[in-house]
Amino acid sequence: MKRKSIILIIFVSILFIGFIYCSFKIDNLTKVVAGAASLLGIYGLLYNFKHERDIAEAQFIFDLYKAFRSNEKIVNLYIKLELHFLGKEVIIDENDRKGIVEYLVFMENLASLFERNVITIKKIDPIFGFDFFIITHNLAVQEIELIPYRDYYTGTYKLYDAWLKYRKKKKRPIPLSENSLSKYEKI
């Protein structure tokens, strides 16, 4: 898509210069061409800045992912959550509380970044979507931490509502949707 946009801009610029060449005297033409070249230069700079910002944002999200995956308690709980998702019999109980809290605190941090418009659901959904819903839709996690201590996870509840709407709008699967938090009081 970007390539088509660039080709279109070049084509329109050539047409514009051709029109100017036919419409103006030669001395005015050089001023117009210089102006058009300046505009193209500015566009090039803006495009480059956007590209650099996109790269920095991708690096930031990748660093978040590495932090999430390098936390041993989170990884151990994630394994249990994923096994449960796959239909295996797994016990998640009070012994997993530290992992649950760390996992949910990470999601609270994501919620804070989302609320401050640092990240968007569109950008994090492919990386964190599954991870988010397998913890928020786990009945044991809901019983142990999410529901009794909902006041500590207000950001997660807000992010949950926004993420759920996003997934429904995009017709993307919602893991363990039968255990939706939506049936509980919204914060």
C-alpha cells in the first residue's frame, strides 16, 4: 500500500510540473519547480520520521513481550493457563497467587499504556491478545484474584472492555469466551 502511495505521489507531481511548465513562463517555472521539490523533500522527511517512530514503537512492544516472557512466575502460570485452554486438567489455586498477581500487574501496566495512548489494542492484540484472555477468562483466576480484588485491577477491567469490543468488531476469536468477565459488574 505504501508503495502505491509513493507511486501516486510521484505521478501527481509529474503531472503538476507538466501543467506548470505549460502554464507559466520559464523564469516562474524554476520557482514553481523549486517549490514542488521543497514540498517533496518535506514529505520525504515526514515519511522518514513516521517510519522511525513505527520502528521505535515496534521495538517498545517487543521489549514488553520480552519482559513478559522472561518473568519465571508469569511463564509458569502461563503454561498452566495454556494447558487448561487446551482442555488438560490443571489445578490453579492459592499456590499460584504470586504468579497470578504478577501476570495481572503486567496487564495493569499494559492497561496504563493503553489509557495514555502509548499503545493501541490493534498493535498489541497479535502479541498479547491470547495471553490477556486466557488469564481474564480463567475461572480460578477470577475466583482467586480478579473478582475479589477488582478494585486493584480497574485498568485491566477497562482494557478488558475495550479489547473485547475490538475483538468482536474484528471478528477475532476470544479464548474461553464462555467465562467472560462481562457478566460481572463493570468498573
